[in-house]
Amino acid sequence: MQPAINVSRELLAQAVDQLQDGVTIADARVSGFPILYANKGFEKLTGYTAAEIIGNSYRILQGVDTGQAGLEVIRAAVAKGEGCQVTLRNYRKDGSMFWNDLSISPVQDADGKLTHYIAILKDVTARILLEQHLHQSNLDLQTLNQQLSTLVYTDHLLGLSNRRHFDEQFANLWSTAQRTHSELSVLMIDFDYFKQFNERYGRSAGDECLRMVGDCIAKSFARTSDCTARYGGDEFSVISLATHIDELRQHAQKLCEQVRALNIPNSDSSYGVVTISIGGVHRIPDRESAVADLIKLADQALFAAKRSGGNRVHIAD
């Protein structure tokens, strides 16, 4: 019967040697777990011959890349005498990197004492590169979508929300205010004597003036429950949720003062500098009212502020 056992072992050794994956056996009884056996699949995968690898530890495949999380998993497993499976960056004899799907299994003797570790190494570089490519493609697609969203919803001159974004945000905040019975404020903001400003100082100066004042408005209404937008031409709009009307009036008046303090020259204004007028409405939306109604009331309040001389606030409640 003994010859049959020897043949079986020889066949087993030949079978292991013909595997495409790398197979190694390490001595778990010696510090560093030196490698005792490496098949031809290992030689083909790593570029090391069996003679070169035997007596060395697996660290030879890590090079200086020793900070990988997978190595911590291996150390924790072998400290308990257990097996594990990790994916590592390993390095061939010529220095080229490959992704190694490494499976480590413990071997025990008849008394249950750990004696060896069997490791199976599989080259999964193609799979990892494909996953990385798909991940990057998804990131690129997300970036593209974000850029498209920015183009669709942003005024290209000022970097603020445009009329389209304002309308969508208004609808969302309107629904929120109705559902929570919260106060909703709508402000319409317009320059005083801006047509004359453009005629006197030119379109380039007008664009710079729009940018400076738009930035001032945006910083003034910067809460997540606020939306500041260029409504059209030299007119801005603001939606603000859950603000008390007295606080709103004070805040709007302070904004007028901040714009005036920019000291942008305007010889056609009685103040000598660029100023704005603000009209607004402050309501708890009900089922009978509509978004267009609040815009109309805010426009009427703006007209009243400008008719009164400009550089002022008129809020209707």
C-alpha cells in the first residue's frame, strides 16, 4: 500500500506545481515565518525562483510599501494563529507592482499545535485596475454633473443663483413654510439710478458694480434657509425662511447701509454713491395664496421704496 501513498503525494505535488496561482508553505514555528516551499506559479507571478525565495519571509514581496492596512489584518490573524484573506500591493523581483489577493491558512499537527502556514497568491491586478477605472469614471461623471448643475443654476457673471434656481428654491421653501406654518420673506432688491450709472461709467464698470453689490447681498443672506439670486438685469431677489419681520427690516436696512458703504461713485445719485432700494413681503403662506402673489407684492413694495427716494426699505406684512 505504501507505493500508492507515495504516488498520491507525487501527483499532489505535481498538481500544486502546475497551478497558475502562487502557492507557498511557511514555517510557523520559526520567527519571521520563513518560506519552505514555493510552486512554479509563485515563480511565474513574482519573478523569484524557489531557490531565491526559500528561507526568506513574505516581507520580500512588500518592499518599502509596509503601511498597507492589509498587513495589519495579517499580523492580527497570525497573532491568534488564524487565517485571513487580504488584497495587497506586492512587488516582483524586477520592482513592478501587482495586486495580490492573498489567502493564508494555518496548518496544525496532530496535537493541534500550529506548525505551518499555506499561502495562495492570486494576481488580481486587472480586476483592481478596472475597479479603479470605473470608480474614477464615476467620479468624473459626478464632477461633470456638478459642473452642469452649476452652469444651469448659476449666473455666469456674478456666481450667484440665477432666476431658474430662485424659482425652484422658492417653490421648495414655500412648501416648507406651508407645512410648518413658518413665516416666509421675499425681498426684491434694485439699484437706484443704475441706468444712468451704466451710461456714465460704461458697461464694464456696471458689471463690476453688480459683482460687488451681489457679493454683499449674498454674504448678508447666507443661511441655509436663505436663497439669494440675480432675478434679472440689475435686480436681485432673496427668499428667507423663519425670520421675524422686525429682524428682517433691520437686516434689510443694514444691507442698504453696507452697499452705500462700498462707496462706489455715482454722480447721478443724490448720495454720490451707488445705493439700493429693497421691497419685501412677509407672510405665512396659506392655501389660497400663490408664489406669484408674493412676488407681485414684493415688487409693489420695491416700487414704493424707490418712489420714496431710494436707499430705503419697504416691507409689507
